[in-house]
Amino acid sequence: MSTLKPIEQQAEDKMLHALTHLEDALSRIRAGKANTHILDGIRVDYYGSQVPLSNVANVSTPDAKTITILPWEKSMFKAIEKAIQDSDVGITPENNGEIIRLGIPPLTEERRKQLVKHSRTEAENAKVSVRNARRDANDAVKKAVKDGMPKDDGEETEAVVQKLHDKYIKKIDEILLAKEKEIMTV
């Protein structure tokens, strides 16, 4: 049985990775209120190299409808504005020479439905990853049984992997439900 523990551990690691990836992806979907995570994917040209926005400016949310960006160098204003406009954030930055402001507009009903649909797609991708981890683990168990491992140990390991699968699928559903509620709340 001890030789099958690494298979269980590897399956759980893959499932956990799928869950954390989903949480990261959903944190970048804006739900009508200011959240600095929507800017995480933005890269800024900083002296010839592309760096994350957080490496060249202080990003904060002074209230629920505004994100402020305070560049550490005055020369970065144009590069930051250009990076935000070129991204898929969909918000036009306002620059007053001191600070860059992003006003978060209220979401329309149609846009909310699009964001829910996108969230469901991300959740389904995470579920597919969890199912693939279960399949890979079960294949490895079957191979181990074929190579001489006791059949009872193999069946026990498959049961453990199935319980892990069920646990992570349930967590994904819970995370998706919470995100849908957040998006649809006006």
C-alpha cells in the first residue's frame, strides 16, 4: 500500500493546483466593485522589459468604485496608461499628473451574464483538470496492480482518489456559486 501513496499525493497535488488556478482566474473577473486583482495580468514596458504593473506602481482601492495607481517614477505614467488601455480590462484610465484613477463602472445585466458564463467556463476547465488527475491516478494504480501490486490495495487507492475527486469538485462548485452570487449582486 505504501507504494501507492505517491499516486494519491500526486493526484491531490494536481487537483489542488486546478483549484488554486480557478481561484486565481476568478479573482481577475471584476464583479462591479474595485479589486486590484483585475490588474494582475497587465504588463508594463519598463526600460525595455515587460514587468507586472505592481512592480512599477502602488495599486490600491480607496473605495468600492475606484482603483488608484501611483507610479513610483513620473516617467511611467504614459507606459502604465498605455498598458491599461491595451489590456482587456475595459476601463479608461484618468491621469491628473499625480495619480492614475480607474473608475469602475456599474455592470449592465448583459455584462453580468457574460461574466457568469466566463466564470462557469473557468470552473468547468478546473473540473476537467480534476477529472484528468483522477484518471491519471487510476491508470497508474491499474499499472501497479498489473505489475504485481495486490488488487485490494489498488481498489483501496482508487476509492481514496475518488473521494479526493468528489471533495475538489464540490469545492469548485462552491467557489463558482460564490462568484456567481458576487457578480449578480447589484
